[in-house]
Amino acid sequence: MKYFKPLLAAALVVSVAGCANDPNQRAKTGAAIGAVLGAVAGNQVSHARGAPIVGAVVGAIAGGAVGNYMDKQHAQLQRDLAAEAARNELQIIKLPGDALKIGIASDVSFDIDSAQLRPNALTTYAKIASVLKTYDKTVIHIVGHTDTTGSDAHNQSLSERRASSVASYEVSQGLPAGRVREEGRGEREPLVRTGDGVKEARNRRVDIIIKPVIEGREQEAWTPPPYLGG
């Protein structure tokens, strides 16, 4: 909220300054203030670590229709990403609470120690964004993970930057920013524990968690996913 008052004040100042000379200024003022409010709401939803503004940009599903809604989305993701799944580049699974998880191997998405998406990965992420746009009554959690190579602090930063890269690309493909939350969990949630110091490649990944917004339980969709390790 720290940017809200200055932005709104700026919109009001502009509107007052132009009123005397522009008979359409009132309509323009409303549009400007609406844009400011929308930007603030979207920013709070996508980036805040506290409670977001529930329902600001996302519709809700009636409880009895949730299972069918998410099953259809699951089926479309499986169809559209069948080639990637066949190459073991990603896995799509159901989670408790009608959520879905797309687990994407980090080596497919990024070069070693890099947070820049590889060009070959862009088509895959574009396919994902296309489906997520169609099924718009969901909140998208993008979670980055690393293996244990390097320090805890380095791995945490890398996982955050990778999650941010994926989130930014999905938004660039038309996925509303207000539906997206991102976080990095570093090396804390491995899929595979070797116990012998081996740096297991499968632990390097990006998880995309798709949570339905259910009528009367909207806040649950914004809650970060639980433990995603093995």
C-alpha cells in the first residue's frame, strides 16, 4: 500500500489541472483513477507475502463444480504438453484440494546457475500460459527449487530469480499478473534425498501450482502451496 496514496494523489492532481480546459476531463479522471486502483490491486495480489485482495481479479467456482473444472484443465494440459511429458521434461499431477502441479525440470528451462529462460523452453511455457488463460478461475503459484550445489543464500536467490523469470514470461503471454504469485524455496524441498552428498539433478526444478478459487473459500487459493518435496 505504500505506493497507493502517491499514485492516487498524482491522478487527482492531473485531473484538477485539466478540468478547466477539457469538458471530458471527468471521464478521463475516472479512467485514470481506475487504472491506478487496478495496478495497485494487481501488485498487491501478485507480490504481497501477506493476505491479498481476494476476488480483485479472479472469479470463483461453485463448490460442486470444482472437480469437473480442474479435471478438464488437467486433461487439456496433458494434451497440449504431451510431447514434453514424453521427453520427461515435465510432469503434471493432481494435488490434494483439487490443485494441479506442473513440475518442470530446471535443466530444460535454464542453463547452469542462470535465471534466464532458455529459448527452447519458451514454447513450452507459452503452451502452459495458453491453458491457464482459458481456465481463469484459478491462482497460479510459481515456485523455484535448486539442488544443494552452492551456499544456502545463493540457492535461495537463484530459486527466487528463476521463479520470477517464469512468472514474467507467463504474464508476457497474456496471463493476468493479478493471478500470479511467485516464490523461491532454494534447496529446502528436494524431490530426491541421496544422503551421500550427490547433487541430484531432479531437485532442480520449477513447480507451477494451479489452485482453484472456490466460492466461500477464496482465501485458500492464495495460500502458498504446502511442502513440494519428495
